[in-house]
Amino acid sequence: MPHYVKWRYQYKSGQTQLELADWLATMAHPLPRGRPCLVGACDGTAHGRRTALCTYHRERWRRHRKELGMKDATGEDLAGWAAVQSPCLSGFQFTLLPLNPLLRREVLHALVQRDAQRPTLSPVAVRLLVRGLEGVESIAALPPKQLADLGYIDRNCEAHWNDVLRLVRAAFDKFRGIDPLDKPVWELADLGLRSRTRSGVRTVPRQLDTSVIRQDWLRRLLADWVKETTPENTDFRRFFRACAAASRALELRPSGGHDPSALKITDMDAVVEEIRTRQREDGTGPLSAGARNQLLTCFCQLLDFGRRLQVVDDLATGFARQRHHQIPYEDASEDMAGKAIPELVIAQLDAATDLIGVDFPYGDFPPEVVQAMLRTVYVLLRDTGRRPWEVRWLRVDCLDSDDGEYVLIWDNCETRGAPSGARV
């Protein structure tokens, strides 16, 4: 703009006949670099002789003086105001300068840790977070009540705030030598559990109250297992549920199960019975036999871990899985009328069998071959009563005879491929 104003003045006054492009190439000289803005880390250039502020901060300084009624501001007032101001930021930038040095280091540490765990970082959310933390001395030093009072922080940065709070408090506990597994409430994101995220560790925050495990030795055994094995989320969930079920069973015993050296085989019987009658969390019925067997296996593996690594030296030898501690598989009826296709629907399909496969492209097969194939599949499903996946794996020699009747041999997909048979 100064070059344009100078050329226009000379051109209008007749001092030059050159056009702007020619004048810039021959007559113009670079302007000297302006003074930097007084606000730290600001890339703006100070314009004017009275204040060393860029246009953006000069306007903010004017509004600040107007709000406080400062008519005669001194250089010390300007320097103190500029020392805590944020630079002029673009949409993808943020700054921690408004925070005090201690709080700035806490937030910076949390953001570095979060950036290694999360795929995204919102500069807008960080700016809102910084604005909400103005006046706070330290996140780690704030008591829980004052932390709860910071709920006025914008909801757009709620996820960032929760992560910053969790990471700062976890680092402060580590600095003081506090193990997160020694607390009654575990923060799962701080346990180092493995997951399928980009970082390979669990990052979703969730608190788990371990007080449901009443026995101290069982809770310590679970904590040692987490430290040594660094399990995945799904495995940890199974082991925790198994421990919670065992704790409920032991709590009803005469001794409460608090002394591991006094446990007997009858206590193990009670644990197995509790897992055998385990109900679903929504109360719709018992867990499947496979899920209950998984819980029992997890609990026995945890006991074996404690004995192998000598974590629980005084655990009674009789408190172990015996041969009669089994959860039998409950085979549901394969021919339940409630899951079968109604006869009315079968009659409608039989009446329209010639339409099955019409105008249905299937690779390079001719239309008549596709129709014959799909009609055959329908007849197999109707007459055998098997599932589509079981019909898919029928062998060529799937028919056998028994006393003059044909028997269909198929692989039952609900019993892990165990051969089954039905008369057809």
C-alpha cells in the first residue's frame, strides 16, 4: 500500500509517466522492516509511532483501555498487558501463553501424550480449554470439588478436557509413586491395556470400581496379572467379571473368603456354582454355556498365574479346579417350531418355485443354470430343515440309510462343526 500511494502521487503530479508495473521495477525501493509486535510470538508488524503493536493487538489494547477506563496508560501498563496476550492465531493454531508457567507445562505434557494416543487434535477445542483455565494455578493441585466447578468449560472441548485431566493426574500420581492399580477405582486408560487403536493401547476413558471384589488378595492378584501380562480389553473384561462372580460366591461363605490359606474345595464348589448360574447383565436369562465356561476358565487361569509366579504364596492347594467342576453344554433343540418357516410361507414359495432365480445374475452362468441352482438350494433348505451355512457345506455323500430310511449327515455350526444327523 505505501508503494501504491507513492506511485499514484507521483503519477498524478506529473513527476513520472511510468505505469505502476514499470515504476515498481525501476523506481521503487524495498521498505525497511517494521518493528515486531510487542506481544510475544506474534508475527505481526507494529504500525505507528506511539505503540509497538500490530493492527490486531492495537485494537484489542484500545478495547481493553476502554473497558477499564484507562485514559492515561503508561508504558508499564502496556508491557504488562502484552506479556499475557495471545498472538494473532490462524484457525489451525493455538497458544498456551495465557496460562501460568506451571499450568502451561501440565497442559503441554497432556497434549503431547494425547497426540500420541489420539488421531486428532482440535485447535479450536484447545483454545476454548485455555480460555476456561485462565486463573487456575495447577490442575494437579486442585481438589476434586474445584475440578468439578470447572464444568463451565465449553462442551466442544469436553473430550480434550477429560483427556488433559486424566493424563495430568496420572502423571502426578506417577511422580508421587502411586500405582494406578492401588486405587479402589481404576482408570482403564492408565493401565496400559492393549487395543486395536493406532497407538496400540486403550485410550477410551472409563473408570472401574474394583470394590465389588471384596477380597483383598483376589483384587491384588488381578492387579498383578494386569501388570505382568498387559492384556487386551476383552480379556481384561472377562477376567474382571470372573473375579467379581467368584468374590460374590466367596462372600457368602462362612469365612467370607478373605483368608486365601483357609479356602477349601467347598469354596471352589461355590465359585463354580455361582458361575454356572450366571445371568446376563440385562436380566434376560442365563449366559450361554460357552460364555460361562470362559468365565470359569479365566478364573482358574488367574489362580494358576498366582501360584506359578508365587504372587499368592499362601493360597490353599485345595482351592483349585477339580474334575467335577464342569459346565455342560446345553444343546438347544434343532427343530424348534418357533424358528421354522411357517407352512403358509412354504406353500407360497412352492407355488412360485418357477420364479426363483429369474433375472438374477450370478457371474458368467447362463440364466437357466442360475435358476436351476437357486431352486435346488431352496429345495434343500425346505426338505432338510438345515441352516444355509450347513447346506453350503453338505458333502456329496451326505446321505446314509438306516433301517430303510435316509439320514442326512451335516456339520452343525452351533456345535463347532460336530457331525450331526437327521432323518429325511
